[in-house]
Amino acid sequence: MAEYDLVVRNGTLATASDVFRADIGVVDGRVVTIGAKVGAGRREIDAEGRIVTPGGIDSHCHIAQRSSMGVMTADDFFTATRSAACGGTTTVIPFAAQYRGMSLRQVVKDYHACADRKAAVDYAFHLIISDPTEQVTGQELPALIKAGYTSFKIYTTYDALKLDDRQILEVLSTARRERALVMVHAENHDVISWLSEKLLAAGHSAPRFHGMAHAPIAEREATSRAISLAELVDVPILIVHVSAREAMEQIRLAKSRGLKVYGETCPQYLFLTADDLDRPGFEGAKYMCSPPPRDKANQEVIWQGLVTGVFDVFSSDHAGYRYHDPEGKMKHGRNAPFKKVANGVPGLEVRTALLFSEGVGKGRIDLPKFVSLSATNAAKLYGLYPRKGTIAVGSDADLAIWDADKEVTITQSKIHDAMDYTPYEGMTIRGWPITTLVRGEVVAEGGEFVGAAGKGCFLKCDISPATAPLGRRTIAFDPATGSAESSKHVDRAQ
Ligand code: URP
Ligand code: ZN
Ligand code: ZN
């Protein structure tokens, strides 16, 4: 009689700490045994010659979300998670986005209505806070954090989302009290709008000028400011989608000072450049995202940030808007000025394979580092570990089985999202997750989706240990309690 529902046999397992040969026994969707020659399974997968990693966790993607400019993403929860599954990603953490005047509780209900019978892989939600009223910070957020929404994103730019510094302090202080993780989109809004106005007034409206308006200095300033505000409040933060040396150096400096500042980067900053924004006609719109892709030198800098630990997570920031679609990039016409083009690029399906091919395959990172960046660290930061993000007894049997030698030429016709282009069209990579399992069920096999809508489960996130404050004060006053202390306990900011 079979001892296990499933056995994955003879694979080379890679976790964030080790690479070793073993079989995996699965019962009821969980890993129950890891070892040599485990007993029989009702289903067996022979992974001889394959690498078995934890399923990827894409902790930054926009699904069924209306952008700050009012454009709906192309993907709903089914197409996005189908695409994730085919790219070896078994958990996604998209956003439940609050716009001003909205109740956060209602926002969360609305996103659940979009996701709950559609998702094909497991999912959690980050919140986007654009209206931190007393009701939100005092009541809604604490209740939602207790209910498993333990991270939220704030913006320093976009008219519809941007918080001022005072609001950021209020949100950071709520996060410290409730032990939530704040993700920051860090770009200086006034720099971008001022530069945009000047560019447009001079007749420079093509997509490439989006790249100029979103100057690296704007990213650096907002990153440094966010870090300073977080240091004042003594709360960990995560700077998302870092594109360039300037912002990256701020994170490296903060880490070297012992601050709990985490960093995220994305494929578009390793594989795209400002030249893509300058493609003929309106084509550059396909590559417009914020912050924008920079130059070749910055790609190398971002790789170094991945190698040296400045970046903790590698996410897609999948925000797909179709190109030939009046509801997509061309909503305001086929030659719309850059300010009117929806920001975002797709990348859910190719994220892990790009990092595997150009990171592991080219010898820049080893397999454990690949696993940490594509799965484990996100699980730890967002309170899903060890249920997700590793292969261990007791963890969900979320697995990606890799053919490290398979050559794939990326093309949109083979991608399973709802987009009509991929920014990585024509790129040949080596290594592909040929089988993906969510809780022991095969959801993608040989490049085809074999899962089903509604099989993905909602995941409540725990409070992450990563959110623990340092206990370092930079002023002799605790704004949360109102207590003034002797200044001898103060750590001077350096
Ligand atoms: O351009 C981007 N990144 N669009 C998605 C929204 C965001 O800011 O992450
Ligand atoms: Zn963002
Ligand atoms: Zn984003």
C-alpha cells in the first residue's frame, strides 16, 4: 500500500541553505518526509537529473488592480496565477489598493471577490494605503493586520496615491505599534512632476522622456528620505523595485549602519534599458514602468546588489497593460504623451527563469541564493515561513522541478498571462521549471497549465520577525507614548 499521496524521487533539492539529493514524501499537500529511498507514493514523479526548489513566491505583483491613472490591469486572478504556475511560482502576493475616501475593509472584501474563485495558486494580500485617516490607522489597519494582512505599500509619488512625510510618519508609527512591514515606492513626486512639465512644455512627450522624468536622483532622494523617516520612528521598511545605483547605495549604507532596511529589485532592472523606452514609434510604451529601466552600467550594479545582499527579494512587479488595446497602454491614443501612459510591465511567468538562467547559469549566484531571492526571503519577510518558501517537513509541498539545460526562447505566444506582448520577446534563456506543484498537486507541466481556477488558497500572513524594531532611539522622546527620556539613551543618527 502506498505510504504517501505523492513521492518526488531522485531529485537534487535546493533550499536557501543546502543542495542535496533526496526524495520527498507528501501527504495531504504537506511534506512529511525528506530522505533516501522513501516508501511508495500513490503518484510518483521521477526527478532524476532535475533540480527541485521551493515554488517561487512573487511578493510584488498587481492583479485585477486599477492603476492610479484609472487603467485596469490586463490580468485577472485566473490569468495571472495560471501564468505564475507555468513559471514555477506557487504563491503570489498582490495588492488590495485603497484609493482616497475608500474604507480599507471594503477594499479587502472587493479584492477577495476578485480572487477567491479564480486563483490557481496560493495568494496573500499586501494593502496599499493612500488615505491614512485616524479611522484607518487606529481601527481598520490593526484589525486587518490581526486578520492576516500584515504588510502594506505606501507611495511617495503618483497624484492619487502619494503620502506626504507627515502621513508617512503616521503610517510608519502604526506599523511599528502593530508590527507590520511597510513597503515603500520611493521616487520624489515633485522632481518627477517638475521635470515632466518642463519636458512636455519643450515638446518631449515620447516614451523615452518618461525615463528622464523619473531621474535616478528622484529615486535616491525618496529612498533616503523613507529610510530617515523609518529610522526616526525605529521601524523596519522595505524599499521596492529599486532600479539604479543611487537608490541602492542608500539601502547599502542603511544596512551597513545596522538599520533594518530591506531591498527589492525586479527583472526589468536587469534585462531592460532606457534604449527600450526609445524604440521606434510608440513601442517604447511597452517598457514604461516606474522607476524606469536605466542603462547597462546600472544593470551590473543591480546584479551586484543581488550578489552582495543589498537586495533581499526579487519580484516581478508584474503590472501588465496590453499594448494594442484601448484599455491598455494606448488608452489615451497611440501617441499619448508619456504622462498619460499606464506604468508597468509584465513578468510573473519569466521572473524565476530569468534569474535562474542569468544568475545561476552564468555563475553570478548559487542555487541557495537563487532560492532565497525568489522564494524564501519573501516568505520570511511577509510572515509565510516556514509554511511557504522552503522544502521542509511540515511545509506545503509547493515545488518547482527544473530542467537546468532546457533552452527557451521567450515569446508571448507561449506565455499564459492575458498580455499581448512580453518585454523579453526573443530572449533565449537556459533552465526552465518544467513541473510546478501547489500543495502536492501538479498545476503546470511541460509548459502547459494543468491546474484549475479556484484551487488557490488565501493565506493569512503572520507577523514577521523581520518587523521587530531595533529599539534604537534617535531623539529622547517616544512619539507613540508621549514619554520623554534622558538623552543619554539616544543613538545619534550617523
Ligand atoms: O510601473 C509600475 N511599477 N507600475 C506598477 C505600480 C507600482 O508602482 O508598483
Ligand atoms: Zn511601485
Ligand atoms: Zn508595483
